[in-house]
Amino acid sequence: PDLRSFKSRGGKLIQFHGWADYVVPPRDSINYYESVVRVMGGDRSTIDFYRLFMVPGFEHCGGGPGPTTFLGSFQFPPTLDAAERNAVRGDAEHNMILALVRWVEDGIPPDRIIATKYVDNKPMKGVDRTWLLCPYPDAGHWSGKGNPNDSTNYACRPPSPVRKP
């Protein structure tokens, strides 16, 4: 968790983990992130170079009922034709790899990523729904208005406190 050397060299890190990961417990990534925060001196000094995005319904390295596309065409098999690959390449708001490039090259950190679930996981069949991915500990919260399957109806905010009985 001591990433001072990495940070001092200008390193930027985007990590993601699926809440439905059945191989590596999602809490492991959260625990690691929180240990980095402790070692690095708090949230403010950590978000300058490291962001963790927790992905609802995403399994280990792919699949699941949640959003499966947030890394562009990298997440699809090489059998996709050129039109399909271009359709899912996306931009820095829809593709974590491009978000990392923008952060490193332009100094713009990713405050959100729009993740997509395609019908039958096939881009050419159209979009089933989109999700708003937020840097941990924030999460996407539905506004209560509009289509709950459309990320534009969500905002990043801290989780609600757990109420004790």
C-alpha cells in the first residue's frame, strides 16, 4: 500500500473490481484501497493518483448481469468486425483505458465512467442499459426520475449511512 514512489514519479492508477466477482472477493480491492489511503495520508492525497471503481453485477474479468463494457473493444473477442470494435471503443467517459490516458496526458482525473450492458453482450444489437461508475467510496445513485436503466439519471455521491436498529 505504500505507493509514494509510484506517486512521486507521476504515476496514475485506475483499478476496477466487480461486485459479482466469484474468484476474488470484492472487499479485497476495497481493503487494499483503504490501506493505500491510510499509508498515503488520507483521501485527498490518494485521489490525486489512484481511483477505484466498483462495478455492480460484473463478474471476474467479464460477464455477469451488470455492465460489461467500460474498457472499450478490449473487452470483446478479436472476432468482432471493425465496425463492432469502433462502436465500443468509446471515449474517456466510457472507456477506462482512455480515461487513464487522458489523466496521464492531460491531467484530467476520471470522476465517473459510463459502463454499458449490450443486448446479449453484442454491441450491434444495441444498448440494454448504462450504469454510472463512481470513484470509491462514492456510488451512482438514481435521481428517482427518468429511466433507471439510463446512467444520465444517476449522480455520484457517498453511500448512505447504515442505520442500526
